[in-house]
Amino acid sequence: MKIKTELVHFKEGMELTSGSKLSMFDLMVETYGELNEEKSNGILVCHAFSGNHHAAGVSENEDISGWWDQLIGPSKAIDTDKYFVVCCNNLGGCSGSTGPTSINPETNESYGRDFPLVSVIDWVNSQKMLADYLGIDKWKLVAGGSLGGMQALQWALSFPDSLEKSGIFAAAARSSTQNIAMNEVARESIRKDVNFYDGDYLKHDVKPKGGLKTARMLGHVTYLSEKHMDLKFGRKFQDITSKVGGDVDFEVENYLQYKGEKFSNSFDANSYILMTKAMDSYDAASSFSGDLEKALECIKAKLLIIGFETDWLYPPKRGREIQLAAMNVNVSCSYVTLDGEQGHDSFLFASSRYENIIKTFIQS
Amino acid sequence: MKIKTELVHFKEGMELTSGSKLSMFDLMVETYGELNEEKSNGILVCHAFSGNHHAAGVSENEDISGWWDQLIGPSKAIDTDKYFVVCCNNLGGCSGSTGPTSINPETNESYGRDFPLVSVIDWVNSQKMLADYLGIDKWKLVAGGSLGGMQALQWALSFPDSLEKSGIFAAAARSSTQNIAMNEVARESIRKDVNFYDGDYLKHDVKPKGGLKTARMLGHVTYLSEKHMDLKFGRKFQDITSKVGGDVDFEVENYLQYKGEKFSNSFDANSYILMTKAMDSYDAASSFSGDLEKALECIKAKLLIIGFETDWLYPPKRGREIQLAAMNVNVSCSYVTLDGEQGHDSFLFASSRYENIIKTFIQS
């Protein structure tokens, strides 16, 4: 599989939905496979909140598999022998695209807390600029899970003529009150870190790692299913030799501590806040006074909506809301629920049914 | 209703399940109604993790209703015209009973981080000492919700002859992996507070209020049902005049911020950690290699188990586990699920069905 990683510069910048403007910006882009001559085999995959441009293959330096490597590759569900797959780190992220850790050209210092609020709509707009840069008029498919699924839906709304199909997995047309509440707890743990400095931590040469760790630990609890946690950890005690800390009794505590610690070393706290704010504020029907049917009327793409039974963060009923609205306004829409063993994270993992459904949808 | 608040001193101290010993201790006790001559009308109610001895009526100084005031009082479900209701702040708490903020007689400084781990079994043992002090050989009923329900169950196991009935509401025979995980996230947010000082914050004359606030915010999300949150807040934006902070967009965020802040002013962080550790470590069947049926065999009390449909922290199936085990070993056991609008917190609120079931159970 041919993999190419490229930092694409957009010197024209863009206006954001918040009213702010980025005078210029970069997107860190990774592509898999080759674009055909007609430029008709492009597939855009959109990452979830803590993801990045590295969606498939194994990165050169770090030996890390892409977040959707189980689904993207030669002969896989998203077949790179046939399709040219594109993924970019979203604006406001911390993996190479312009975000809070980037240098603000106005001040020559890192943006930090001054990085403007970004939205799902902004991301889709920037991805459209990327499509134009690549010469792709119409994606074969735009797909993603969780916050990535929201982008796939928004593509169908913002640019109805620029994609054939939209794959919306483990997602919703808007976040629920509980989703917002969980994100706010995570943000609060970051803000309360003594090293946060109201978002200006880079200027103090520190990072609010403790708060970020707690936030990620909470995230992990919401990504996994109750059953999966029970099967994986149960009430097993952590053996003393591999304890990460003296306060840990149960294995599940040790696991969360380990995962949180690891994440806090690599992710940026301001990005965490921006990404979750974008998730919370997303409402596909916001321009239609909350009327989802009216919002979906413009869609020309075929939709594939997949929900996972064990997902309690964005449970299948949230996908069903999109499906029902789509059906009522005559938008072509398939809706499937799968068992999914890993709760919300199920969208990341291959299973034969999941793979077949996606493969068939792309080829249909 | 006659209310009496009393600090009861136990100069003999007690040995804890951890192996540690408290050389002496106090319990802050509140009673409602009057003990009859035969001392046969006593009812013990056990508080949940952040509760205290103030279960009913309105406290003299603070104008705060007791946590079960909707259920305890003249002619209420737990009728103080007929019964003498007793509630105490649990050991390790922060409302008057001996806990981390108390003076350690060995050092003449506050216990702080040195306060020993306490368990549900320890609490029940201390409550038995309180029963002996009051001259009550046999409770008419021991009842509680959540962590209080665990104590009601443990009473039936530890002292089968010392209670007639046990009311176990919104509880479980053991915490699930997810319960433990959520508590660990809350504890981590406390530990990571720069003012925590590894539990020694009192010696530094500060409090880890930020961490405690985040912990409570998370707690609140788990206590409420998703539906209740949706109905109460939905995706409504917070109006600018009553925002608690500039980072708040949605009403639900404002509510959590307010609740968390309030709690962090009154609760002790070490108590938070102790109470949640007690909850996590509780396993009614721990002395029987996890075999709940074997554990319940000794029970002589009649059990009433109530679960609430909207409770996702201790959902009804957790009560059903107790019921099935009880049935299989011929323990008298009634099991009811109620709608409950407030999620896990439903056990705190009166409804006609809930009240009638408890009333009938007591009188049966």
C-alpha cells in the first residue's frame, strides 16, 4: 500500500463559523493507495475526537498502526487497491495541522488559549479545500466514527454534490445532554490543573498533564462497554509487580491509570477542550431550528448508518434518529445495528459483518 | 417529630477489617421519634456515600432537609409516630463521626491521609455497637439506598439475629468494574489537585477543592438518568446573567459547575476517597469465594430489594442478582423495580408506589 504523508499549506486561510478567521493554516494529510486518472476513487475518512491523520498502515517513525488500520488497506473493507483514501488531522488538533500549539502568525507565539473555537462545519469546509487541492470533485465516500461520523453527516449537508456516499458510525446528529455533561467534567479536570494557566501553559513551559490524564481516564470508561470491562477486568486485583501506583487496588484502575498517563504525554490540553467543544456544539439541524428532517432534505448522498449495541455514549437509537428523519424526506439511507463488543470504540475494530457491510455499501 | 442529635463516644475503639485499630471513636447520631419500652421499634437507616447522619427533618442551624426526609417522618413511609429511626454518620466520614479530619489521639494532629481504610463490614460493626449502646437488640428494619443498601445487606449477613427486615434499594452485592472505574477517575481528579499533598492537605492549611469539585461533577452525571438530564436541560444554552464561569455554554454545564462547587466547600477529600474505596471493595460474597448463594444462606431477615429502571449506576439487574441468590437458598425476598425518574438518585425521592411498598414491607 502506498502511503504518503504531507503537510498542505492553505495560504488563503479561512473564515470560521465562530466569526474568527485563520489568516492561513496547514493540514497534516495522509493518503493511502493511488488516485485514478479520473480522480473518481477518492474516499475521505474523518477522525474521532482524539484521532489524527494517521488512519492506516504503520507510521515510519513510531511503529504505530493507524486508527482504522483494521478497515483500510489492500483487500480490506476500504480497499486501497481500488480507492485512494485520504485522512487529515483536523484544525485545532495537535498532530501537525494548525492548532493551539502552532505559531500564530500575528504574534509569532503559539496560539495556546487564543486559538479560535472550531466546529464540525469548519472541519468539513477545510476538508473541502483539501479536496479541491487534490482535484477531487466528488468523494466516493466520506466516512467516520463518533465525531468522525458527525463530519461524514455534515459533508452530506454542506456539500451535497461533492460525495456519493456517507458512512456515519457510532455517531449522532447532535450530542446528548449526558454527552455534554461528560465532556464538561473532562474539561473541568483540565482547567483545574495548576499547570493549565487558563490555557496559557505553553508560555510557562509546562503542561496540565494531570488534568489531561483524568480527562482521558473518564473518556476511556465511556468508550468501553460495561460488559467488555467486566469480561476484561472484572473485580480482579492488580498484582503488585505491575502496579502503576500505590493507590491502585483493582486491575481496571491500573489500566485506566496507564492509558491516561500515556495519553497525557502526547495530547494537547487546549486541543482536548476545542475538540470536545466542537462535539458538544454540533447540531446537524441547528440552522433549521432543530428540525432534523428539514436539515436532511438537501442530502443527495446515500447514507449508511451503523450503531453498536454495547455503545452507551452514542447508542444505536442516536443513529436511528438520523435514519428516521432521512426516510421521512426520502433520503436513501441504510441503518444497521451490530453487536460490537467494545462499546463506543467498536467502530474502530473490524468484524466480518462490519467489514462486509462497509464493502458492499462502497461497491453498491 | 422528636429529633435528637448526639455524638456517641466509644472508648473501647474497634478493630477494622483492614487489620488497623481505632483506639476510640465517635459516631454522630441523629434519631427521629421515640424508642418504645420494649425497645422493639428501632429502624436503622444507612446513608449513601456522601450522606450523613441528618436523614430527616430540618436541621436546626442550617435549614437543610435530611437526605431521606421525603420518606421518614410522621405518617410517612418510615413512620416516626410508630418507629424510632436512627441514622449515624459513617466512620471515615466528615460530618462529626471519627474520620480523616478528626484528631488522631496518638499524634494529637488530624488523621488526614493516615486514617485507616474502612469497609462496609466495619460500618455495620460500628452500627452494632451503636445498637448495643441504645439497647436495641433487634432492628425492625435496616434500610438504605446505594452504598446504604450495601450496609443493609451486610447487616443481614453479619448479624442475622439482630434485624427483622432489610431494605436494599438501588444497590448491589458488589460494585461492577464500571462502578470502580468511575470512582477511580473521581479519586484521580482529587489526587492530582495541587492542594492534595498526598492526603496531607490539612497540615498545609489548604483543601483540594478543584479536584473534589470535578469528582462531584462526575458523580452527578452518574446519579442522574440520561432521560432526566435531557428533559431538565436538553441542549439549552446557559443565559449569560447566571453563568458560573466564562467557559460554560450549556445549562447542564452550569448546573454541574454549581453543584460541584457547592459540594467541594463542604466535603472532605480524604473522606471521598475512603468512602468510594469502601464501595469499590465491598463484595457480599468475598468470604465465600464470590459464591453469593453460599454467602446469603445465613440470612434470617426478610429482604426487600428495589431497583429503578433509569438507574444506570446500579441498575435493577444488580438487585436481581441478590434476589436470585436469595431465592435459591430459601431466603424470604421481595424484588420490585420502579420507574424512578431520577436515575440512581431515585431512591432518595418519594413516589406513591415506592412509599407504599416500604410501608407495607415494614408492617408485614
